[in-house]
Amino acid sequence: MSFAPAGFSASRLSATRPLVAGLFIASCFLSVVSWYTTEQGMALYLSSWFAVLASFGIQVSLVLVAWLIGFTRSRRALLICVYVMTAAVSIAFSYVSLFTWFSAKERPVAIERRLYDRLNQDAAGVQDTLNAAAAEAQKHVLALRELTEAEKTHGHISQAQDADPYLAKVREAVAREAQTYAATYKEGSGEGVRYTAFDRYSKMAEQSLARIQAAQQSMTAFHTQLKPLDPTEKQLRDFHQAFDAVPWTDVESTMHAARFERPAVASYSDFVDRTQSGQEDLLVAFEELLTQPTGRHMFAFTLAAFIDIIVFLLAFASGPYFFGASEQRWISASAALDSLDDQIFVRDFLRKLMPTVRGMARVEAAALTPGEQQLCLLLVAKRMAATMEEDGKLVYLIDQTAHEQLLDSLAGPGFPLRASAARPA
């Protein structure tokens, strides 16, 4: 371990103090930014005053804890845990605020485009179903017209079989209806009961075809007017207006499928911008960060973390400069024992140093004052000095680096040192 230059050099300390003050001011500005972003995130869940007070307490804690970590040695692990937990809360709410700002315009646009693609797909599926139903309905209309004319001309049409399930059901229905009038209206040609029934079913088929074709036109008009930048509410409202008008009963009976399933449609809850409610911003932002991260997610989270990390580093680095390094405090405490100024104490201590055979600085323990004795004991404990016996006397050997920095601390003499220069040694 060696002396910190800023701790012993008064000239360097005075030169770097304005720079450190500037760094400290910069950390304060960044803390204000972090406070504002944290407050905006908390305001989504707390009242405005609670958000202001809570975010202010978090930022003050971050700065003060970073200072304590910088110049204290005891309970540093506990302080680091406190800082990590506090910073996690600050980063979380700051990330939500920043991401909400960045995605305020693009998120609705992305949702609208995604809904546009989904509705295009749904509309295309409905149109395919309607086209198939309309084509089949046209066949039924033509077939029923022919059956009606054939019944009028020849008769006995309801007794024949038909390969088309829809037409087969019509024949059966006409036959059952005619049975109720069997005694009055016998089977044969002409405009009888069976002809009337076929004519009625023919008109019903034409009406069904007209409804299917109207639904086709409505769905085509929706598909034509659909725009990717329309609000989600408008897109869904227009789609359901066209979709709900589809005569699904007619489509089902016309398609005569064994099992007919209506096409699935988009749900409003799947495409609404959930962040408009305010209460879901935190969950949505972190869900997208973990499941579908994009450059915007990473940039917002990195910026939120960067602010708190820089605040920690600046406060951590500037704290010892304001409160003094531990080595400087050793000298101040030792000088206080001798009731001397720090530089005068160092000057008197250096005057007692003598060279050894190898050129190392040495001082006899008997020549030390109480304050100098305490400093030497501490230097030995910190491995910046060593002890040895010389001619039966206890001698302290000072480390070369410590000796150099002790001399360097006198490079910029203060007023007490200059005032005592005229006094005899």
C-alpha cells in the first residue's frame, strides 16, 4: 500500500479541488435528471407528491451512500447492498419513463400496422369464404329455377334424388309438405303445391344469395378503405361493422359442410395500446425488454443505468477529495496530538529523518514526539515503514514512496509554514 498523492500533496490538492468540485456539480445535475425520470415513472403508480418525495429520497440516498462508500472502510458491503437496491428502483422507474417517451409515437403506429396486417388477413379469409358461398348459392338458385320449371312441366321432381346436399334437402322438404295435401293435390305436372314450394325455395335461395353478395360488397369496401395508420379503434370498428353483417346462417347452409367454423377475428384487447392506461407501463416495458428487446428498449435501459452509474462514480470519486483521504487524516490527527499545523508537523518530522547506509530514510524512535510516534506506528501497521534495532536503539525505516510524498506535501507552503520560516529551528 502506498500514499495517495492527493492525500499528502497540498499543491496538488488545491489544484484538483476545482476540478473535483466541477465533477461533483456534474453529478448533481445528473442526479436531477435521474430524479426527474424516476419521478415520472413513479407518478404512474403514486400520487404526485408521493412520487416527488420518494424519488427525491432515492436520489439523495444514492449520492450520500456513494460518498460514504468512497471514504469509509467500515460496513462498506452493507452500503454497497443499500446502493444496489436503491439504484435498482431508480433505474426501473427511469427506464419506464425514458422508454415511454421514446415509444410514445412509435408504439401506437406499430400496433396500428400490426392490426392492419391482421385485419387484412382476416378480411381475406372472410372474402374467400363469401366468394365460395356466393358461387355455391348461384348454383343453387339456377338449380332451383330449373326444378321449379321441371315440376311445372313434368311433375314428380320431389321424388327424385339429388347429389347436392342442399338441393336434396329442398326435395325432401317439398315432398313432406306435399304429403300433407296428398288427398287434395295429387302428384303431377302443373302449378300445384309442389310447384309452389319449389318456387318459394327458389326465391329464398335468391334472397340468401343477395345477402351474401351484399356482405361481399361490404367486406370489399372495408378492405379498400382500410389504412395502416388509422387508429386501432376505427380499424376494429369498421371491420366488425362489415364482419357482423355477414349472413353466417346463409353461408353455413349454402356451403353444406359437415362442420362449419367461422373465421377467427382480431380482439380489441390484443391490439389496444395498453400504456394509455398508465398503470401498465412498467409491466409492458419490462415484458417487452425481456421477451422482444429492440434497440429502443436497450437504449432506454442503458441510458437509465448509465445515469445512476455515472452519479455513483462521480460521488464515489469526489467524496474523498472533500472529506480528505485517509492518509491526510492520519497526518492531521498526528499533528493535533502535537498541537501543530499539518505542514509544520510534516516539516519537523522530515528534519529528523537521516539516511541509512543504503540511502533509506530513518528516524530514531527516541527523537519522535507523541504525534510523530503515532504516525510511525500507523505507517508500520500499513506496511509503509519498518522497524529495526541499531546500536540498541529502535529505528523506523520510512518507505521511499511515503518519504517522497511527505516532501511533496510541502511543495506548496501554507501560511502557517511561511510564518514560521523565520523562527529558529
